[in-house]
Amino acid sequence: MKRKGFFLLVMMTITILLTSCWSKKELTDLAIVAAMGIDETKDGRFHITLQIINPGNVAGGMQGGGGSQSPPVTIYSASGDNIVEASRRASGRISRRLYYAHTNLVVVGEGLARKEGLNTLIDGLDRDPEFRNTSTLVIAKNSTAADLVKTLTPVDKIPANKVLKTLEFTERKWGENVKTSLQEVMKSIESPGRGAVVSGFRLVGNPQQAQKLDNLQESAPAATLRTSGIAVLKQGKLVDWLYGKPARGTVWILNKIQGTDININWEGKKEAIAYQTVRQKTSVSAQVKNGKPHISVYTRVEGDIGDMEVPVDITNPKVITKIEQSLRKEIKKELRVAIERAQKNKTDILGFGEVVHRTRPNQFKKLKKEWNDVYFPKLDVDIKVEAYIRRAGLRNKSFLSGVKENQK
């Protein structure tokens, strides 16, 4: 009987404790931040720009009372000696509590990234228990982060989603950009002897026009956001931008290519055959020979023929073999260009030092201090590429081949 009474008392006590609402957050009291832009002021302070969602306008399709229109987001900004101070100062301009749990995008201005770097602001973001370290990080190319955050975008009502989806699909289909989270950048910077890569975004058009609703009422908006290469970070600071083949070669070596298009020359015509990659796998291994590190890069690619601008008999196995050989040369060339560019910058964004550290930790201890400046720029790298054609689309015989035969 005493035992039953004891358990009853415990259950009643637990029930009372569980009914409390000490950590409640009413939706009407929250300002949901979708994106944060971070710039540096002229006096060296941090300037943050917050993209806050207007829930009613997003759900109602940008409609206001009396037939008037209002944007799906509202912009607030503030400055401070650090990120925390700037965020606290912003509370004096907003009637709600800033809520960062849904902040999926962080934009850093190019000026701040070059001068001060990302190290000084990452700690403040990572230390906040409410802020997600899985948020995507991008750098504003040739503009401030504020201009990007303030831009209104068509199709995607919330501008932050426009940036995130663009990065996702361009990484999946083209391969010259990479979607990088705050956590991944932190790991790259902390890894011994390694640099980091972050995708860039730029504002095309007038920044003032980009902030107006009139910009969304045109079929071809006068101002919009576009991806713009890959930023190279050395010790957290921006040192270079990669475009085209160096950018895609870098993503390839990092084993983050999901899909892309490779054009090869054929019978005197430039870029006559388009090859679409379906799957690829890149692996990097390291050895130490005579006290010097040696890197081997191996890539295996499978894909389909997407377009042929010359008559080609792809039913002939010898022709397929010849095309595959050309593809291997082209891919190998891109990988080599990416490696040479990284060595020129003296920044190991490819993770070669991390591979040496993982496989040869004792030897890497002797190389770590001078890895980027001495050993990496002179590193010997072997590249092996295997490329295969698996399918040719809905037709085996080239359409141009049939036209050529009928003209005989």
C-alpha cells in the first residue's frame, strides 16, 4: 500500500512539472529570418541584413488590403562590433523576436570575405544554439550581401529559396557550382593544410530595381540573381574566383559532380558531340616517395550521348571507343587545369593534404606547416580517367546520317 502511494505521488509530481510552458514561442511573436547578409562597414564594423518572411503575404500570393500589393519578405538591417551585437541592435527596429531556426542562407559580402575573411564571423553563428550550421553559405560577387538579400525574385516567393534551389539544380545538372554549408566550410578551414570553396552569387541589373515589386511584374525581370563561379578561401579569406573548366574540374576532384555536359571535337568540327554524365566516382590516394608526397586521382564516368552535330555511326564499336578516348582526354585536361590553378594559388582546396594526413599521419606532421606554400605547389599528381558511353538516347543512328544518305 505504501509503495502504491509513493508511485502515485511521483506520477502527480511529474504531471505537474510537464504541464509548464516556460519555453513557449508564439508564432505571432516571432520574426522568421529566411536569410542573413553580412557586410563590413567603412569603420570596420559588421552590418547585417535580415530577410524576414511575411507569412500572410507568402500564403496569400502577395496580396494586401484594398487591392494593394506587398512583398513576401521585409528587410531589416543593423550594425555592430560583432554579429551578436548587430542582431541585438536589430531588435530595436522589429516588433517581434528574431527567430533564426529557419535561416537556411547566409550571404557574405565580397569585400568582407577578402579583407577580414570568414573566421571572425563563423564563431558567432556556430555558437548560437538556434542557428543551423547546415545553412548554405554563399559569397556575393561584385556586390554587397545586402543587395543580394534585398532582391525580390519571381517564381520563388521567398528570395532565399531562389538561391538555394538554383545552387541545388546547377550542381545537379552543370557542375560548376557547389552547395556548401556553414558546417562544411568550418571543417575545411579546420582541416590541416586545406582551403575551402564556396559558391558565388551575383546581382545582374540595378540593385534599386531589384528591390521593387515592379521588377516581378515583367516577364523578363530587369534585375535578377545568378550563380557566379566558386570562391577560393585560404585561411578563411577570399583569394581567387574559379569559372568554367577550373571550377568544374575542382568540383570533379572533390567528387561532387552529380551531372554535367562535356563537348568534344569530331572530324574537324569543334564541340560536335555532347556527352551527358549519368554517374561518376572520383577517388584520391596518396603515397610518400623519398620523403615527397605523391597524389593519384582516379575518375570513372558513365554517361549518354546527348547531341551530335555531325553524322556519326555510333553502331560501330570502334567509333564508340574513339569517342570514349576523346572524352577521357577532355576530362583529364579539366582535372589538370583545376590542379594547376589550385597550385598557383598555393591553396589546397582539393583536399590532397587531408588525404596525406589520413593515410600517412607521421609523414604529414613534418609537411603540415609548409604544405600550402612549399609542398602543395610542387606536388606530383597522376590522373587516370575512365569514361564510358552507356546509351544514345531514343535513336542509335544519327539523324544527320540519314539526311546525308538521302542526299546521295
